[in-house]
Amino acid sequence: MLFSTAKHWKIKELMKEVLLRKSYKTFRKWRLFVQKKISQVTMPEYTIFSIYAIVIGIIVGLAAVSFHTAIHLFNTYFFEKSTEGLYFLGAGAVIFLPAVGMFIQSMMIKFAPETAAKRGVGEVIKSVALRGGYIPFRTTLFHFIAPVICIGSGGTVGPEGPAAQLGGGVSSKFANLIGLSDSRRRVFTAAGSGAAISAIFNTPLGGIFFALEVVLMNDFHAPTFTALILASVTASAISRILLGDSSVFIFDSPGFTEYEQLYLFIILGLAAGILSVFFVRYSHYTSTLFKDNFLKKYPRWLVMTFIGLVVGVCGYFYSEVFGIGYIAINSILANQLTVSVVAVLLVMKFFLVPLMLNSGGFGGVFAPSLFIGACLGFIYAFALNHFFGFEVQSTTYILVAMGAVLGGINSIPLSSILIIFEMTKDYSYILPLMLAVIISTTLVQLLEKSSIHLKHLEDEGFKLSQGRDAGILRKILVKDVMRNDIVLIPENTSLPKLISQLIESPHGTFYIVNKEEVIVGRITENDLRPIITEYENLVDVIVARDIAKPDVNTVNEQYDLEQVLKLFGHEDIDQLPVVSVSEKNKILGTIWKQDIISAYNRESLKHNLADGLARELQTIEKGNKSRVAEGYSIIERTTKTSFVGKTLLQLRLRNRYGLEVLMIRKASSFLDESDSGKLVTPDPNYVIQRGDKLVLFGADEKVEETSNWQ
């Protein structure tokens, strides 16, 4: 009987696996069919691009509405039903609700630690900067559920960060399904993230500039801006249709006409900036404290449950601290709370948000930033009226402080200005708002050098530079573009001999070396010109060492071009000497600024070529050559056996075969949620896998030589 049951179970599992595999193959076949049909559409590229952006706006708008509704339903069910179940505790039952929510989240982290770690706006930034906008759908689904539990159970965090991740995730999945190139998927992932912010706040302009400032790190291109606009406006329209057209904040707008009091907003901007700096530093401190101390000594479930209890105790006495905090902000705007209560709420929010997020809770800092800003503005207006004899409207200062703290903590000046401006719909606020926000964000940037999101990424070991340009330069090494010729002159060379070499040499820069062949200085034509005018007096007096400028920067052959370009930025020079990595004093050649620019232009052209041919590359078949220009073609080839396990940097296909790798069609694997079977733009450290197919570009004769690859 037992054997029969085991056999039945085994047959059942086998059938399930067969059905799953069949479903996957059907889905894959359908996806390829759709991609092929899309590639056959004859509409202009810009029109198709715009249609995609609108579709993404619709999808993200519906996802944001679902997220908003899920939080509301969970909050209603959790507080009402759980309180009924804990009726014997009376009002004290609310103390335990955030703890229960945190415990559930800790279990989610325990059973899916890798997925749980990919959280918030930082994950969207990483995906756009490093993975061509790719976000696994399981990550999107996980980070839909976890923040709903956190916020719905009273967690004192915001929904905007998770919403941005949700928007980016569903956009990434859509781009993946229709087979867009990495660069296009990158744009639409960012657009989806901004569209989610637009839908949450009903502020399309704020969503656009959030995507530009935070997700794309100010990497601006015209097509990108088009996608951001269309997606954000569409998502905002969907949100307004389904959730209503009213702002999340309700207030009577008194306007602002006292321009002689603008200096008060300078002080408010400084206060907001200082508070933002303290928040960023405190958040960084608690992150380190939990990571290096508490979570190593105690189980995560215990730490998170304890933090939940702390939030519950605070919420028992001050219920405004529970959840997102929009109701509390509206109470502050309506002057329904006393200044002492507002001060306590500010302190609680300031300390509890980083504790909850860094211990493992899921949520964002947008809403807490607005909450803290509202408290600051209320207290500031109260102080002006009661201690300094002013008669100011607190609403104006609350709204301006909300924008200043939002901009300071998140380093998003334009987004903050536009979000508050779109919510007030009153142009009279724009001057004090701009003044306070710019002062706040400038102060934070001067003292912190980066946003709270980038700081957390740096803690994880990710150092992201601004824009795609830096990404291109990081892929090229010095040894790929260096020149092997360099003029080395012994330090004791006489002036006549030095000038003679200058006249005979095509170079304008000489490097002075000592007896150990170590560079000790540099001489340029400009350094020699004043010497020549005094040649008769100095001919027997000075040698090369006396003229040379000391402290010459050198670079090694393994530096990337981004590092070198930064060195060029510090000095007004056109070239730098290159030394060996293994033999520190061995001089190999020079690297020129103009060569870096040329290398960037070539690599950028390759990216643009891949983008422009994205639709054709998706449908190109193995072995079929597609002509790009007279004498040049693209072709897809299965990788040689000898390539497997090596990086593109090690293979150096450009040098060995005269071919550029535009894209790689990754080897397919069953139920792998990565980019299997999808064209990706690889970086130099991409490791070739068995079954990968290379999409190659080059001269026809070079392409033909790949026909015998084995």
C-alpha cells in the first residue's frame, strides 16, 4: 500500500513537471511569435516607442492602483479583525499589530533572502545602471506583497519606494515579453518607476523628474524624456480615473505674497537641510548597527518583532505615527494638532523609520520625508508667530518645509519642487519653495556628497557613477587605447641636447627619468619656450631636471577610462604615462585625452548601432547575414567551444578577429527567470556560457571568416 502511494505520488509529480514544461514551451513560443509580429510592424520607430510608453503607463497605473487598494484593504482587515480577536487586551491590542506584521516579514526574508534583499528604489537604480533595466518578476511580486503587509500592519514607512519598484518591475517584464533591447528596457524600467510615483501622488511632472533625478541619475536623452512624459501622464490619468482626482493632501491655500519675508524661507531651507543631513547619517548609522551587530547576535525575527513592538507602543500613545502618515499630515495642515504633539511626532518618525527599514521592514522614505517636513514647517511657523512676533500662515511654511525635507533626504530638488507645486496648483508658492528646496538639497550634497539611496548602495558595495557615459568608459581599459611610444629623457640631459630632441621629436611632452628609470618629472613645449629666450645665459647652467615639473601622475594598464578621465580633469594636460601593473616602475607608453574621446565615440556608436537595429537583431537567424552598410554586416554565431568560461575581455575578439560583439543571445534554460534566450548587451566581464550566441558586427570578409567556428 505504501509502495503504491509512493508510486502514485511520483507519477503525479512527473505529470506536474511535464505540464509545467509544456506550459513554459507554449508561453515561450507565444512570446517569440509576438516578438516576430512586432518586428514586422512598419510604423516609424518613434511611433512604436511612444505606443510602448503609453501601454507601460496604463500597466503601471493599474499596478499602482492595485497596490494602493491592497494596502487599504490589508490595513482595514488587519486592524479591525485583529483587534476584535484581541478584544481582551482592549485598546492595547494595537501595540502588537506592527510586531505581528514585522514577524511575518521576517519569515518572508527567511524563506526568500536573496529576493528580499532586492528592495526599494536602490534596486531599480541598480537594475537600470548595471543590468539594462532587468528586474525578475518574482522580485516584483515579492515586493508588492511585503510592503502591503508592513504598511497595512501599521509600519511607519511610505509606499512610494515600493511603488517605484513595482512600476519599474512590471515595465521591465513588459519590455522583456516583447523583446526590447537592453537600452530600451532600461528606459522603460525608469519610465515605469517614475509613472508609479506619478500615479501615487497624482503629480505627473514630479514622476517624470523623479525618474530622471533618482533612477537615471540625470542621464538625459530626448527619447528617454518622451517615454517618461507619456508613461507618467498615462499612469496619472489611470490613477485619477480609478482613485479620484483629488490630492492626497487637503488644505486651504492662502497663497504667498509677502516677498519681503523670503529670507525666512532661507532659514527654513537651512533647517530642513540640517535635519535631512542628520536623517541620512542616522539612517546610515542604524544600517551599519543592524548589519554588523544586532542581526549577527540575535535572530532577525526577534529583532524585527521587537522594533514592531516599539512602533506599536509609540502608536498606542500617538496613533498618527502608524502607517503612511498622510492623515496626520492633513491634520497638521488643518492646525488640528498642538505644537507639543507635532514635536513628539517629528522625533518619533525621525527615529522609527530608519529602525524599521534597516532591521528588515519593507517601505520607503518619501512619505516619512513629507511627514517630517510637515512637522518642521508647523513648528517653525509656530515659533515665528509666538516667539518672534510674526503673523504668518502656517500652511505655507508646512508645504515649503515638506518639499525642502523631501528634496534634502532624497536629493531630488526638481522632483520635490514639482510634486509640491502640482499638489498646491498655486504658482505663488514657487519662489519660497524653490529657495528652500535648493538650499536644503545643496547643503545635503555639500556635506553628504550623495543621496540616501546611493549611500545604501555604496554600503552594499555598489559604486555607481552618473549616467551611461561613465558606464561606457568603465568598459574600456587603458591597455586597449594606450600608445606605445613615449619620450624618456635622463634627468641630467643638458639644455642643448634637450632642445635638439624637442626639435626632432613629433611629441610635445617629454618625461624625465632618474637612474632607476622612474619618472620624476615632465617637460612640455610651453615649459621650454621661456628657457629658449634666455638660452645664451642658461646653456651651461641647467639640465633637464631643473626644468621639469615634478609629481607626475601615472596610470597602470588595467585602469578603466573613467578613472583616467578624472585624472585629466584635475590637471590641464593632454596625456599621462602608463606603467605596468606587475612591474610598477616599468614604463609602457602614454594615454592621450583625445584617444579616450575617440574610444568613447566608437563604443557609443556601437551602442547606438545596437539600439537602432534592436528590432532586426531580435529576429536575426543563426548563420544568416544582415547587411548594415556597404561592406559591413551583422551575423549571429554560436560561440566556439574554446570561448566557453572566458570573459569578453579575455577573448579580445576585436583584436583577434576584427569583430564587435553587439549583443549576446543567452543560452536558454528551463524555467530560468533570467534573460535566457534573450538578447542582452554584455559588459567586458561577461562570461561566455555554453550555448550562447554572439551577434557580431564587422567587415564582410571578417564576418565570413566566422563560418568555420567550431
